[in-house]
Amino acid sequence: MRVLSNGISLHVDEQGKGKGELSLVFLHYWGGSSRTWKFVISDLTSTFHTVAIDHRGWGESEAPDSGYSLADMAADAEGIIATLNLRRYVLVGHSMGGKVAQLMASRRPTGLVGLILVAPSPPSPMALSVEAREMMAKAYDSRATIEGTIDHVLIAKPLSEEIREQVIEDSLKGAPVAKSAWPRATSQEDITEKVGNIHCPVLVIAGELDKVDKIDVLRSEVMTRLPQAKMHVLPGTGHLSMLESPREVATLIQSFCKHIF
């Protein structure tokens, strides 16, 4: 469905409406879409109300010419939460979406009861040289560059042809401005002073073989700033854990939500 939020039209995949009072709000990675979460969500909709958002410039959402900062994407999601009148919810953010979720949680919004960060981009600026970030900005330029990024950067476990094609389609479909904004600007935003305001329970899910947001970086840049957080490492898993190990991710989300009730 379409939701007007923060002045633009955003695509939202809503499932399990009426399934209890707790909602799960999913934010995807740079290059993905709400579809990135579909296998995780399929294991959760019998119990939870789920809301998966296409960030601006990705999936089926509108792609304005500007406005790709963390604050813009946070405002987009906050508007959707308000429109859908979510009274109790857990934010689940992956990579770029994880950094957006950290900013949102730092504001201590009414109704937020938990935060799940899946291979999150840390609150500190991404530690890449300008040259490396320029290479990253071109990672989704063509099918060939996307396939190379999948095989050499994003995954540790092989994906089925269906899932692999979905990842390629989502990456190709991204608006040029959204593709360039994250590596060139948004990933360099520093919200380290803000995340100390996060007081809700936090679960960090890391891939043992993640080459993007590595375990040692998450321990030094995320866990040290969120003392209440607990980390779970998924063996043999890369950056796309919701596609590589979806059942394990869903099980961890279920367990986390049971403990916060």
C-alpha cells in the first residue's frame, strides 16, 4: 500500500494486521527493499503485525531529488508509524536501516519498546576512504557490478536463483540519487552522541562472516555505546542474514519480543 509521509509517497508492506498489540517495523539496507524481509516476515505474521517500508528512492517508493539524510529517512518512517497508529512496536533495522533505526530510537518515541539491529551500520562515520566510497557508489550501476558485489561483499552463503534475482532487481531499481547518497554522504553522518539516549532493550544480530559491518566493528562502535544491548552471532552468515539465514533471524526476533512483553 501507499502511505503519504514527510511529503512523499512511500510503499509499505503491511501484514498480520490484528495479530496482537505488538508491531514490528522493518527498515532495509542500502540496495534493498521491503522485499528483503519477506522470508523473515513469513515466519512472524502468524503472531505479529508487521510493517516493512521501502525507503525513499528504493523499491516502489517515491524518489525525490533530495532528502536522503538519516533525519529524512527517520522522518519518513516516523510518519508511517503515526499514520498506522502503531501503539507498541519494535524497530528492526538492517545495515543502513539499522543506522536510521538508531537515530529514531535515540529520540525515545512513544510506543517504541525494543530495537533490533541486524548487521547495523554503526553510529560513527563509515571507515572508508573517499576512493573506496566512490567505488561503492558504483556498486549497483549494472547487473555485472551487482553480481560482483553480491558474491564478493554481501553474502557468505549461496542464494537461490529466485532470491539472487530479487537482490539484483532491487539494486538495479534504486534511484541514482539514492544509490549515491549513502556512500558519498549519509554513511558519513555521526550520531554517536545521540545513541546514548537509547534506553529500550536492544538486540544486535551479526553475521560471523559479514564483510560490510564486521563483528569487531560492531563490538567497538555499537556495543560499547549501547551497554544494554546483547549480541547474537549467526555462524557462516554474511551481510544479508535475512536472506542467508531467515529462519534463524525470525527465531531471534520472536525470542526478543517474548522477553520484552
